[in-house]
Amino acid sequence: MRGLALLTTLLTTLSLPAALAAQQGRDSGSQSGSDWQAIVVGQPGPGAHGSFADAFFASRAFERGGVVVLDMIRDLPRARLTDTLTRLEGVPNLLLYYSGRMNSGSISMQDGSMPLATVLDAAAQAGTRGVLLMVENCTDPQAGPGQVIVPDAPNGLTMTVVTSVTQGESCTWGARLSDELRNLAEEPALTGDLMAMLHGVAVTGAAVQVTLTGPIENPEPVEEIVEFLPDDVVQIAVLDGDFSLTGDPEPIEDDVIEILLPAQLPSVPEEIAKAEPVVTFAALPQTQIAAAPIAAGLPKPSILVGLIEGVTDAALSTETDSESRALASFVDDNDDIAASLVTLRKLREDNPEMYAAMLTAGSFDPPDGRILAKVIQTELQRMNCYLGRIDGDYGRGSQRGSSLYYEELKKRDTAALDSPEASIDLFRLILGNDAVDCPKPVVSSAPRAKSTSTSGRASSSSSSRSSGSSTTSTRSTPTTSAPTRSSGGSSGGFGGSNFGGVFR
């Protein structure tokens, strides 16, 4: 029992800044002098590996200025955002930050996309008057800025959009919107106009001022409550002293104790007082662990428990010169694209359930444009639906390949798409239904050239011409002698050879 009490004491002294910050933001809205509240969303994945960290530092920067963070949602399903939107009642102004891939006016979540129009409508129905939408559109160092498509604001709602750069400009790493917020997060307190503190960002829409009043101070110290999720592993360092968790009088010699939870669940009151933070230990989702590149020279963790400043960040950081170890890091190289597709097929064989979940979440999505077209062309060519080159030009030949693929799906009673153009939806459809073999196209042969290759044929042809008969003539029985080379006065044939097919 002495060891168990010590274990409980050790665990209750641990804290996770991200979880505490999010919970404090949820429970302390009445204590803020600001009329702005924030929702922070970060969805990591291919082309957006840094979005998980971007969201963390954006949330911290807002809290440094007294902006209540209603929720920080990182690599979570759409239901989490839907639930948070129900708490907008009475929020006069909403600051919505998003970092991740953005497709067709929607933000990506772990299990799909959430249209921005849905978020704006929910804010308007809750009585929110203004929305400041911050979108990090520079998430991929190997590509240009992502296209930000924002719907019109509902009636009665004013909207301002802030991005790192405008479409057509180049991304400057270290000077992005998220980099500016990260620098602000390092300050102990922020006061003044937030918009004036963001340098070099692109702003469109209504003029807005977000007055920061410094961090929110809790009037009374609160006791932390630690919550455990089953089947997780927590590692804690052994303190100096002679003690044992099992009652064994022998001292513990190991430097680290590994505990499979739940070892002992602490008693939690039925009702948690306001502003009382809850620390939750939970393993990161499989989609994030699988897609996170690991820095060279560091061991690969089997389970990550929370964020540990200075440790987790280093393990998840990507070295500039190191090769990415992501499952599907599509770049503009045909060999690399083919290799990534082979890797994904191997993943599907090993773990079809995780493959399906990650495919639906967009974890494999390639960048839009030329690379996306190349990936689709590669798969259509493998399935014999496309016979052209892998060049990223998705013209009529490539779209014909899409149509042939759709025809094969319809034979299997599988729903196809309406458009044959290259799209993320077509990419996901192919990766989910790639066991297709289009029939080989029928190639019409060219007309047989008239040629005289044997003496017998020459005699028959001469006889036919002299008699003035029709074009159909009786072919003489071929002799067993070897064919002779036709004379120079032949009718432009190819020496008696059969040249079929289409020449380009």
C-alpha cells in the first residue's frame, strides 16, 4: 500500500501543458476580459506534418493574450468539432485557427472533411457576430501555398480571413502565420492588438481588432485530477530512496518503471468544480504515429503518451537533409510515386482496417495538381486502363482511362464518380478499389500492302490484271521455294512483311 500511495502521488504531480491549457480555456470563459473565444484545429498528414505542432503553439499564443480557447482539436474526428460548435451560444466573436490540408472549402479531420460553411452557419445560429478565420496555407515545404476557398459569410456575420500568403506567392518558412504565433507563444503575456503583432501575413475581409489583455489568472489554486485510459503505458523515473511498489523490501535498481495501465484508477469526484483541470494520458492515434517522420538517430517509440516539452518535439522533428519516412510521401518523381504505391498496397495487406481508416482520413492524399495526376495515371496504367505516359498532363487520354476504370467498377456494382478528371476523390476511389484489370484495347490493323513476293503470286496478279477482272483474284498455290526479293518496280510495299497497328 505504501508503494501504491507513492505511485498515486507521483502520477498526480505530472501535468501536460496542452491538456491543461485546453481545459482551462473551456472552464474559465467568465474570467476573461476579452470578447473573443477560439477554436484551434490541427490535422496532420501527408503535406501537413507540422500541423499538430502548429495548433499547439497557436493555442498557447491565444491564451497568453487572454483569449479563451474553447477547444484544441488535433487529429480527432469530426464529431469532436461538431460537439464544440454546440458550445458557441453566447460567444460574441469567434477566432477559428486551422492548420492542415484544405480541399474545396472544407477543413480536414481525422475521419473526413468538415465544410467551412457548416462552421460559419453554426456560429451565426449561436448569435456570434464576427469570425476571424486564420488558415495556415503553407504546410508543405516541397509545394507552394495551398488554395484557400472560403464561402460567403451568413447574414449578420462579419468575417476576416488571415493566411500566411496569398495564392501565387511563395511560402517563407520561419515567417508563416503559424511561425508568428509560435513566436508570440514564447512571451509570458501578450497585450495589445493581435493583428498588429502578426507581420507579413495576408489579410482579407472586414477590418478587425483583437485586443489581448494578458493571460487569465486562476483566482484559487486547484487540485489536478489525473485520468487514465486502459492499455496505455506510463514510464516514470524512480525517486531517490529505498521503497518498493510491490511491498518487496529490496530497493528498485532500474532507472525507469514501466506500468501497464490501469494499475490503479484514482477516485474522481462525481462533479468536477469549474476551472479544475483534468490531465488525460492517452496514446496518440494510429494515423498520427504511422505518418509522423522520426528524426534520424532517435529510437522509434511504440507508444507516445502526451507531449513532453523538449522530448516529444525532438522525436517528431524532421531533419532538413533526412529522408522522410512517411508511409506515402508523394513527390514529383515517377519512381518514388510507384514505390509509395507499392508501400501502401503492402500496408493494406498487413492491416486492412488501419489502411481503410487512414485512406478515409486523407492520410495518403498527394498534393493537388501535377503530382496528383501522376499518381492517378500510374495506377490507371498498372490496371491497363491508361496506355499513355506518366507526365501529369491529365488530358483526354487520361480521362478516357478514368472512364474505362468507371466502366469496370459498374460491372462489379461499385459506385463510380461522375467526373473523369483527376481529383482527390478519384485517388481515394482507386486506392480503395485497385483490383481492376481493364480489357486490352482493340487496335485496328493497317490495310495489307499489295506486294509480289513469289513468282506464283506475280503470275496470278499479272493474269488478273490482264483479264480485267474484279479486285478479288484467285490466289495460286504457293510453291515450296524460298521467297525472292521484290523488284524495284513494286507498288510501294514493305518487302512482303505484314505491318499492322497504328504508327505515331
